[in-house]
Amino acid sequence: MPGTITPPPTHLGRYRIVRRIGAGGMAEVFLAKTAGAEGIEKVLVVKRVLPTFARSPKFISMFVDEAKVAMRLNHPNIVQVYAFEQVKEQFLLAMEFVDGLDVGRLVSAARRRGRRLPAAVCAYIVSEVSKGLDYAHNRKDESRVPMDIVHRDVSPQNVLLSYEGIVKVADFGIARARLVSEDTGIIKGKFSYMSPEQARGQRVDRRSDVYSLGVLLAELLMNRAMYPGQQGMEVLELVREGRRTLPYQVDPSVPRELNEVVRRATSLDREERYQTARSLAGALTRWLHMQDELLDAVDLEQFIGEVAPREVTSPEGLASGDRRVGRADTHASLPNVRGRELRERRNVVVVHGRFRGDQEEPITGVDRAGPSADAMAVRILEDIAYKYHAILDWPDGEGRRSF
């Protein structure tokens, strides 16, 4: 019967299917469980090539390409892929289950309640996505050769938020790396979030994802689409020309610093953009640290709990039709918005350091310090600051950035 939805399978290989989550252009996605030792079950997501396309070499090739890229990525801000399997004529990708919603759904939920994402929440979400992308951009293979991974499809639907406020980027399905051939001239991705060079079908690098991050941040700050009322080839042509709207043009209350971040990230000339996602994350982190209150995952959890509370108590509840709406027993549901504890902002000063060079003899003391030791210290401190969501600041004047 035309239009009939086929019931989900009970099992796919070693995975017990709980329910169907959805379907895309080439694959369908299921919530599943797999049994471990002592009967312990793990909840995960299984992606399967649609049966209609399972015998198509082109679709299978795209699916295998996704697996080759995704299996090499392991970062707190990236949805982890656990396994790639072939069961008879079925191709399966098992990945992490994120109990939450995507950014697009969060924005829609906020609008229904007459609210919008605060600027600090927007900045925090995009900074977290930037960290995941920066990790992927710098990933190397087993031979320490850069894989040159580019996501190519950074969009609200591919940014997942857990109910605990954790941000993860998903679906490297059209990513291309060194181990996968690049087809110049083929345009893949959502037009609105493409960089101009991607929209022209040109070869892209990490700065294309930086552009997409800028568009995502702009839309969150404006609380509207970048190209409202336009679609298809009309949008594609605007993107190719590098025409975009800055948040401040739509809403003058948008912080100027964030407007400048968007302007730079979405520059038509890729040389004028942030050259790395890490640089973009750093700019957003610096702005966040200048605010009166620090914002982190707890605050995002709280906002999600206010505008899009958890709908179910368990994956099995979804399968059985138990869709009770209510707040989960998390920090987000506690009535402490006004009396929330203020977290401390600490300034740490490094007064002494010790480094080792290529020789066994340690490099210590001002008399042994020089440009190479200074550069080493700066790199180490920048890495520490980036890892712990901190900012690195230096006094002006003679001796700046030196030890």
C-alpha cells in the first residue's frame, strides 16, 4: 500500500532495535541496545543504508566513506562512532546515543515559549562545536599524516545537545579526508550553511567549516534564518556571492564583539577568516570570560530544562508509547534560577616554569631562557588554557610573552 511505513526490525545483527528515530536521504536511524557482559545493555544509535539503496554501489561507497572518517574521531564534542559492520547485505554504523535534542529543535522550542537563546548560550554552543571540529581538522592517521578532514555540513540539525548541557557535533557523512577521493564540482551540504567556495563546488579546507560556524552563530543571535523566505538555487547564488546578514543589522542589542566574530568568520575571502576553529573558539571564550557570570554546561542544561524539558524517562519508554512530559530530576529542574550559586573566576599567574629541550639538561632560569624557550612556554600555556576553557592574557610592555 503506497505511503505505508514499514515497521522497524526487531534486530539488526547483534543490536536489538528499540524504535526508529528517523530516515535521511540514504539511511535510516534506529535507537538500539546491545548486550554486554553480565547482561549489561548499552543504549546506542544504529544507522542502516535504506534497503532500497543497499544494492547501489554509489550509496554503499558514501556510507563506507562516512565510516572511514567517523571511526577515527574520538572527542567529547563529537558524537562517537563505535563500529562499522556488514550483516549480509546490510551496512550498519553503531554510534553514541545523545539523550537530548538538536539546536534547531531547541530554537523552535524557545520560540514557542516566547523566548530566544541568550547571547551567552549562543556563544557557548558554537565555541563547543568549534572545539570538536578543531580536533577533527587536526586529526592524523596512523602514519602521522594529516587526514585533512572537513565536516562540510555544520548546521543546527547536526549540533546535538544533551539534557545535561553537553554539546556534540554529529554526522560527518559527507566529510572528505585524505583517504577519500575528492570530487571537484560536486556540491554537498545544506546551502544556507555552505561557505562561498563550497557553494561554487571548489575544493575546501577547515576554513569552510569556520564559515559555517559563523553562519550558525549569526542565526542563533538573530533568532532567524540567514536567508528568510528564500530557498534552493536562490540561496545557493547568494552564498556563492558571499552575501550574508550580520546579527547587528537585525538586532542592535547583539553584543558588538559577537557581531565582529560573525563578520570575521563569514568573510568572503577565506584568508580574512579565523584560520582555525580553535581561533574562533578562543574569541568566543574570551568574550564569555568578560561577562559578569561565567556560563558552562550547567547553564545550558538549565535553559534546555526551561524551554524543552525531557519528554521521556527512558528509551524503552519511547518504545512503549510512554511520552510523559515533565522535567527530569536534574540541576535544570531545580527552582534555583535566581539564587544560583555564583562561580568564582580565578586569575592564575605563572611565576616559575621548567622545560626540557632535546637534551637531557633541563632548561630553567632566566639566564637560560630565550626565544625558543619562550615559544615553548607560550604553546604549553595556550594548550592548557584552551583545554580548561580559560583565557591567556599577558601584561603589556617589555618582556611581554617572555619568561
